[in-house]
Amino acid sequence: MAAGLGFKEFTVGDILTAADANGYLASQTVMVFASSAARASAITSPQEGMISFLKDTDTMQFYTGAAWSNVDTGSSPLTTKGDLYAFSTTNARLPVGTNGQVLQADSTASTGLKWATAAAGSGMTFIQRSTVTAAADTGTTFDSIFTSTYGAYLIVMESVVGSISNADLLVQGLYSGTTQAADYQGAAFGYAESGSLITSLTAKSSTAAKLGKCFTSNNSYSMLVTGVGVAGQRIKFDTSGFTAQNGGGYKGFTSALQDRTYTGVKFSLSTGNITTTTAVYGLASA
């Protein structure tokens, strides 16, 4: 069969020869067959460029010169929100993963990709964020955030505002969901905008650790927390802070003396209400 001679426009009166039919028409039409077996029986010597449609699979194919190959009709294999367009030997659907999973390269997967749970304790991981206004006696509490998964935690407090100026910003550790109101020690210190030294001492066995002063305008603090989630270690708070009202910066370190597996932390003011947006991040172990 001498198919693939190109395009020929026939005019009235032309005589259609067998060579014309084999050489022109076979490559200018889509041939319809019941199946690939029916096609193989009808076309024993397919020519490069031939196009056929198989009714049993609703598939359009073209002959490459060596084999029949599917024609990309532009239809999408995606069926579900979150699916990804991937490729194996043909265009393929990568089903959406579950909440919290990340996309990973995997040479053993048919598409070379897979959804998987992110490795715990790797790098810095966001854990929780909240914006709260709370009274001095209740404060803002983050519980069930300290585990053995992470070696340390970064706590970032933004837009910290007190209802009463010059109140002490306090922190307490939580043990099994209960506020620990004793056995803190440490100090916070810094300089006011005027240059005068500011100190805030926390005596041993005090009810809470003092991290610095809070005013009625925005303040911000960041804190590295270590010694949590592991029995027999003392929780430690290493804090940097800045008060917007007078430009005073604080740097402090304080610790709870009890050897306990702490599960969370509570922030409050010595007097008045506290409003803050606080985020907690887990840091990988050293």
C-alpha cells in the first residue's frame, strides 16, 4: 500500500484509481474499526501517518511508522479538586493527597511523584497561631504544643497591647494542662529610649517569669523555648522584646526549676488585659 502521497483535490470527471485510493484517501481520512484486532486484519501493512479510531476503547490513534500510538485529544485525566496533571508513559492523573501532605519526587512511582507526610522535626514547622484578648487571670494559653518531636520552639508575639501601661509581661509553663505557678527564676533587662537601664527580676519560687514591660501601644517579643517535651529537663525561656511606647528593648532568660515534661505555655500581664497575635513554631533537634 503506497499510502501517504499527500493531498490531492479531485475534480469532476476524474477517474479514481486504486493507486489514488491507496495513496491519497487512506491518509486523508480517519478509518473506523471495531477494535485493534479488526484493524490489524484489515490493514496488514500500515503506513506512517495513517489515522484510525477504535470503537471498543473510543481511542484515536496514528501510525508512527513502527506502531500505533494514541492521539492526544486534549481531554484532561483530572477528576477531583486538587488533582495534578502528570505523565507516566502517557498523560496521567496524580490524585490529590490528604490534608497536610507534601509533594515528593519518587522514581518508583509511575509518574515519578507522590504525596507523603512531611518528616516530623525537620527544619522549622508552623504549629499554631491565635489572636486573643484575655484578662490577667486567664491570659492566653498554648497547650499541647510541646512534645518530644522538636528540640526547641520559637514563639513570636506580635501586636502585644496591655490595657494598663507598664504592666509586667509574664510567662508560665503548663504541665499536663495545668499552669505551674511556682519555681521560676531569671531576669530581663534592657535600655529605655532615654538610655536608662531597665530591669525586671524573677526570684526563685515566684508564681511566673517576668519577660519585660508591656504598654498600651504595640509591643513585640520573640522567644526561644528549650527543655520541653522531655522528662527531667527544666523549661527555659530566652526572650528578646521591644516596647513601642518608649523604645526600650529587653533581653531576658528565665527558667522553671521543676523537672517535668512541660506541654505548653501561658502568657499574661501582672494587671489588666492582654491582646496579642502569637505564633508557635517547632524547631528540629540539634
